[in-house]
Amino acid sequence: MNILHITSGDIAGDILTKSGIPGEVFVWHDILYDGPRNPGWPDDDTLIARSLFLEKVTDGGLDRQSILETLRHQYVKLAEAGKYEHIILWFDACLFDQSMLAHVLTCLLARNIEQVELLCVESFPGIVPFHGLGQLQPDQLASLYDDRRHVTDLQFACGVSADKAFATLDGVLLKELSHATDLPLPWIAAAATRLLQEQPDPQTGLGRLETLAIQAIIDGCEKPGEIFKAVAAEDTPPQYWGDITLWAKINGLAERERPLVRIKGPGNKLPQWKSDIPLQDFTVKALVNRPMRSDVDK
């Protein structure tokens, strides 16, 4: 059948490919809740700015030219999606995926492409805690296929509103979304709440993920793997971040004008991408000795 599946993350894409479900699998790559961008379809200047941002986020692990080529290819693919009889979106309920879902819906609507179906997965029997599609086996994912539903006009409109909030980080819009109880895309509210929690706390200057990281380090976790496990255990599912995001946050804690941590190892930063430097050769020490409190948990 003439089907295009769009999903988030190479792991989920690989599982979907192995699931036996007919159609072409296309994986979307970007961090759409962070960095420079405007709502809706981007111009080339925006893509160039994002490629520079993503190169910095990965500490040069991904070079700007390869990122730019990937971003340009994604929008070409999306512009051509109208040739498919069915477009099926597979996304998780987390902040990372919901910001992507809102953006993809907005861009499809801008090209008058509305033959779209949606599978948003927030739980699966026997998998607790559930963070996303990447935890499923191919047959488990295939079992969800019949649950897909056509995207309604109200859902497209909700996606446009959410894409504006995520792109602009407009506090008023994000609060409105976070407090909504009847959104056509019901997972957007929790995603907006989580994004608000990532904004700097008035007292500490830290977002929630930074707060969890520094607390884990204060509690005695010094190796990156230990910190990752401790933070993941304390955060609320679904987990929207991965190791790249967490290492970037820890590097940021070390690079502050008044550093909160000190990184010791072969380099001054935790490696952000594929690196020849073993991650286990690094240790992270806290330079503060009291728990970090934050109003974002209230």
C-alpha cells in the first residue's frame, strides 16, 4: 500500500521497519522545543540557524552541514507527502515527541495535506515505566496498528496552537495549554507543563532536568552512567530526554560563571556524541553541598 509512516527517533524507526507493517518509514530528527525557530514551515535562514544550534548542542559531534542537509531533506519529504494515500504519525506522549507532532501537523496543514492518521502511545501493558515506542518489540508495535485514527480538523488546529507555543516559548500560551483539560491532542497539556518546568527557576536559575542532575551529583553519583540512572529514576515518565540532553545540561552546570559542578577526565566536557573518549573515564563533582530546591515541582 502507498503508506508513509513518520516517527521520532532511529530506534523507533528501526522497530517500525521490522514490524511487518506495510509502508515506508521516515524518521524525523530535530529538537523542536529548543533553539531558534518560528512556528510553521521554516525558511532556509531558520534551518541554517538550527543547524548551528544543533552542532553546538552535540558539542560538534554532528557538523552543521550534515545537519542542514538532513533538515532540508525532511521538509522536502514532508512537502511531497501528499503523493501518499495514507500518512501515519507514530509518536510518544513526551515533550520531545509532542513538540514534533505539533510541528509536523502544522507543516502538513500548510501544504493542504490532510490524509493523516495518528498513533500516540502513552502506555503499553506490562511495560512500567513506559517512556516510548523504543521500548517495544516489533510485534508489540504492530499490535497497535489498528488503533490509529484520522487526524481531525480540531486536532490540526490544536497542533498549530501548540507549535506556536513551543516555537516561541510564550509563557502565556504554554500555561494556557498546560491548564487545558479538553485538548483534541490530549498529550499536549503535559508536554507544555514539562516545558514550563524546564524554564529557569526564579530562585535557583535552574530548570527541572538541571535540578535533578545537580541533586544526583550532590547525593554522590559521580560517574555519568550513575547520574543518568539516578535522574531517570527521579523524573516523571514519559522521559523526553536522552544522554545527549543530560550531558549538555551537566556541561552547562560546569560552564556557569559560578560553576555548580567540576568535570574531571580526558576533556573539560562530557562527550556529546560518538566519541573515541570513553565516557566512564569522566567523573563529575559537586561544588555545592546543599540540596537544590525548585518551585517547578510544586
